[in-house]
Amino acid sequence: MKRLGIFTGTRADYGLLRPLIRQLKADQSFDVRVIASGSHFQREFGETHREIEVDGFTIDEKVDMLLASDSAEAMAKSLGLGVILYTDALTRQALDGVVILGDRYEALAMATAATVLGVPIFHLHGGELTLGAIDDAFRHAITKMATLHFTSTEIYRNRVIQLGESPERVFNVGAIGVDNIRSLKLLDRPALEKELAIYFRKTNFLVGFHPETAAHGAAKEQVHELLEALDELLKTQESQVVFTKANADAEGRLVNEMVEAFVARRPTQAHCFSSLGSLRYLSLLKASDVLIGNSSSGIIEAPSLNTPTVNIGNRQGGRLRAASVVDCEAKKASILKAVTHALEPGFRKSALNSPNPYGDGKTTEKIVAIFRKYDFKCANKIFHDLPQITQGRTEQ
């Protein structure tokens, strides 16, 4: 039996990893250990470790490593503390490998500890670009530490290989977030109204905005422009907005404070939630007319739900996009123009027919099948040169 760790540091990555955890636990080939950390244990972010337990999963390691500040300095110190605490957790669990999804600083800390301890890393969502976030560098660093790679598109697979990873260790399996759309029975509007104590209106906006961590100090002005645009959109009583709060990033608390103040001024038309969980979030995403902000869900999941996305700024810069995504600047006028376009009947019709470049919702099955065949003891790596580089050495 292979003892496999699953690392989760946020509500977002847990929601993506849930179907993988469930399927691995149902397979007698694996002894699955869940390691929860990061914002899962912060009250202001919804104490989302409870969602893991409600789903029936035991949390084998609870690692609280976040400092109570949203400054860049606090983020760096939390990363360092994470390396220390994850080292202890990995030593106790004696894993044959650990699954890490994405690119956040919590994930980088786990990857660093695992690499030093010789624990193979199985990385999801490598090869992608998010030019407006420092996560971009973290993602590529984790790629270089990982043993197996599960990318969401063929373009991203090729980029991982470009980073020197052997092609036989890099698998294009699609985006695991699409699996939830395929497997969950989403709530309809009446059920959502009861669950969330909201009432849908003629036009409903879902908003998720996170700091562009590569642009230090920009969050306040960007959120101000967004809220100014939303003020304009809510001038009619036939509209409403539902916010999901920002992640535990630098300036994340500032974003949330500004959103909370906006909601307090418009209690009948604006609502805010720390965490909705996958079922309620995806249901709300499907029921909304437009997703506004810079969440990766607007790029990856929204196209499969036929919901147009207004993607603000550069946080998701470099990611592949479906035709249902409208990009705009973090300026009031640009945001309003993009939302108006996204609401046009012709554009909405095109969104319904827009293929999602992130796969068919069978990612979990593909990953588990690869794990069954893989020899977890075969962790040694060599640097894979691209053919033109090898050819250049030959000619010298």
C-alpha cells in the first residue's frame, strides 16, 4: 500500500482536491493522509478545516502557520514557519509521496520541506502563468522540485518540459476543478436563496477579487475602482452583487475590509461570504449572470458553467482563456464596458457555445490511474534538454 499525502492550504485548493481525496481513499492501493494548513484555521477566512471534516475526511496533520497580518513581510515569515512545521508533519507521517496543487506560498513551503526530506512531490497545475501574482515564481519553483506533473492543458505540459522535466513524467490530465462540475449536483436558485439567505434579482453579479501580489501596494486603488463600477451597476434596484472574500495574501485583509464596508452601505443589494464551499460556490457561479474579478475560477470553471467572466487586471495574465472571458483594466470605465459587453445577448449566446480549454472533467480518474502504475520509489530526476539545445551542444 502506498502512503500518499494530500496537502491543502486554502479553501480553494481543497475544493479542487476533494474528488481526488475521495477516489484515492476508496482505492485499497493507497493509504491517504490529509495535511491541512494555511487559512483553513483562520476565523476570518471561515475556518474551512471544518469543511474537510464535514466531508468525512480525517485531517491527519493540522498545521497552523499563518501570522496575523497581510503584509509581505508576514507572508515571508509564514512561509519560513511553514517549512519548519511541515518538516515535523512529514517526518511523523513517513509518506511515499505528497500531492501539491498550484502555486501559493504555503505550497512552496511544503514543497521545500518535502524536497529536503526526500519525499516525492506530485504537482498539479504546473506550467501555467499568472503574471500579476508572485505565485508565478512559486509555481515554477515547485515544478523543479516535483517528481510527477499533472498539467491542465497540452501547452502547459510543454512548458513544464521546457523547464527541464522529462516528458514521460509530465501528463496532461485537464483541470481538476472541472471534475466538481461534472460530479456535483448543483443547487438551483430557490435552494441557493434558502442556503444563503439572498434573493436573486433580474441581474446578479458574483465578485471575487484578490490582490495582485506582484504589484505591491496596488490593491487599494484597484478595489476602489471595482467598487465604484459596482456602485454604478447597482443603481438599479433590479441588480445585486455577491462577494466572496479574498485569500490570505499580502493586502488580502485590506481588500476584505473595503468589501465589507461596501456591503454595509448596501445591505439589500450586496452580500459577502468568507467561504461558500465548492457546492454552493459553483451553484452560485452557474446561477449568476457574470463573474467579475480576478479569480482563477473565472478562467477555469466558469466556461464549463456557461457563465461569462469579466477578468480584471493582470493577476491571471498568461492563462489560456475561453471565448467567454472578457479582459479589462482595473479602472471603473474599463470594468463597466466589459460588464456591459458580457451582458449582451449575443455574447452570452457565444459563451454557451465556448469550449473550455481545461478538459472534460475526468482529471481525477486519469491521475489515480497513473498513481496505480507509478513506482513511488523511482524518484530520481535528470534535467531534460530540449532537442535544439542538445543539437547546439553537438555542433560546438
